[in-house]
Amino acid sequence: MEDVAAHAGVALKTVSRVVNEEPGVTPATADRVRASIAELGFRRNDSARILRKGQTASIGLVLEDIGDPFYSALSRAVEDVARSHGHVLFTGSSDEDPEREREIALAFCARRVDGLILVPASEDHTYLRPEIAAGIATVFVDRPASLIDADTVLTDNAGGAREGVAHLILAGHRRIGFIGDSPRIYTSMERHRGYRQAMTAAGLRVDESWVAQAPPTPSGVETALRRMLAGSVTAVFCGNNRISVIALRVLATIGDQMAFVGFDDFELADMLTPGVTVVAQDVARLGRLAAELLFRRLGGDPSPAERTEVPARLIARGSGELPPPR
């Protein structure tokens, strides 16, 4: 930094303020310092910054699978906020394995990230108590923490499912199936709850043969759909985008058509015939709110843990408006 100061004709403290984005430097002087930095090829010494501030300018994100479009969109939203705060983002996929989640989260902590954002797979997050007590800010997104009180940002999963199923009921359907992910997953449980609430509110019964909840596989979804069709189900609500895609392929293979609403939008859903009606989450907003809350905590906000629910939105494209067969 001494070389930069000499080259720009400013004090060493001025260079420090520009590098660390601190106030007290005029725009013209800051531009001159940045020009000298570029010309001399100066790189900030992050090790010295860590020793001085006790922060690494990094955060960790643990999610289910970065290859899933939902989670890649979430990661990008978090990364954009982190970048605006001068932080880099480290990301790891838990593959819905509680032990893998724990390993990744603690590995990030061992590398002294300033904060964590987690899409939890575990049903016990007490392992994070020592890390939180040591000052690592922690926010949970998409699903709540288990056994600890922590900041959480969620979609209104039950409300979105209620709206999607009510849309099918409005189209005249009375025998509506539900295909969801494993019932141990919070989002799957909440969407199943919303399905039953909508059916109850309309005075409709739910036959247990109309409900399937298990990790989504092509064979499992096909078995569920064939059972529902045999039971005279005329419409189906799918609990996430992966299930929706599998179900649409199965229906195309067996040459049958039924009214269809899926939770989560997915690529090309609007290009099919008919277009696929979905309950869409605002994924970018989820990630942005979680990251902004994390940086509030890193900035010293001591208020009690917050729980924020983001509304989902029904997008009608045709498949959910198909009437029941006569």
C-alpha cells in the first residue's frame, strides 16, 4: 500500500480507506488511488484484514443440490447480496443427508466464514450452538431449523398448495390426487397439509389411495399415477418441480391426460400443450431476504430471531383448467 500511496500522491491511510471502502475520501482522490492500484497491480492482503477485523469477508451456503434449478437460483440471489457487501460465497450440497449437512457446515465454520445460510436436511441443529455462540451469524432458508431458535426465511408452502388445489376444485374436480416428496421434509409436509386443507374447506373427502409421499423416482411416480387413475382421480397436484417433470413424462408415456398443477415453476412449463399451471415460489426473493438478514446480523443487529414467510403465486397456463371428463 505504501507504493500505491506514493504513486497516487496520498497518505497511506487514504489508500487504506479506499481499499476497505471506508468513508472520508473524495471521489476524485478515490479514483486516483484506484487508478494507481490498477497500474501497480496491487492486491489486498486478506490475511492482514482477518487479523485486523476478525472477519474473512466470506459466507457459506449449504443447500440440497446446486444442480437443481431452484437451488441454483437461490444461490445466485445470495451471491449477489454477498458481493454487494464485499463478501465471497462458498457453496456445498448436502444431498438431503443430515450428516453431510453437518460436515459441510462445520467445515465452513472451521474456515472461519463470517456467517452461514442453510437449507436444512438435519432434524437436529444443536451442533451449531457453539458456532453461533462464537459469533457466526446463521440464517435458515426454505425450511426452518430444528431444536434451535434461529432466523428463518420460508415460502408459504401450505398457503400455496391450498391455492393450487382450490384452483383444481374451481375447475370442477372433486377427486384430486397429491404426489409429494418424503413426508419428513418440511416443505413436503406443509404442501400436503395445504392440499388437505383445501379439500376439507370444499367439503371433499380424501381417499388415502389418492396420496403418495416418497422420494421421487420415475417408477414410484408412475405407480402412484396409475393407482390414482384406477381410483377415478381426475386431477393431480404435484409437490415439487422434480415430481411434476416425472409425472408429465409418465402421463405422456401411458397416453392419458388429467388436470395438473405443480408446486414450483420449471423451464419450458409454458411451452407444453397445454401449458403447465404452477404455484411458483419467488426464489430470488427468498435468497435475497435470507442474505440481507444475515448481513444485518453481521452488522450487529441483536433483535430476536425472525421468521419471514414469502407468498407463492399461482400461474394459470391451461393444465390446471382442464375440466373433469364427463
